[in-house]
Amino acid sequence: MKKFRPRRLAKKRKELGMTQRKLATGAQLSTASVSLIENGRKDPRVGTVTRLAEALGCNVDYFFG
């Protein structure tokens, strides 16, 4: 099973010039949750990863590997 890569989340968000707050709003999460996920302190659930991918306009697979 592939592991979620939090650095890829942060990288994609920054590439798009998006703040954690804007990503959180788009993914229906709190800004604190986005921060915890990006820093590897919280493992996101499948539904959360899906919402993050949709908010960033990328495929879920981008975050794994």
C-alpha cells in the first residue's frame, strides 16, 4: 500500500499560489487540519484526500508514491 506524502500536498498548494486557508475552504477543512496534514502530524482519511485533490485540481494518486 502506498503512503500519503504530505510534502506533495504542500508543494502542489504552493505551486498554485494557494494559502492553507484557501485550500482548507476549498476542501471543507479547517486551516489547522491542512497544516497538520502538510506537516505529517495527521494522516488524512480517504475522503479528505479526495477533497484536497479536487480543491487543487489534481489526481488523488499525486499524493502517493
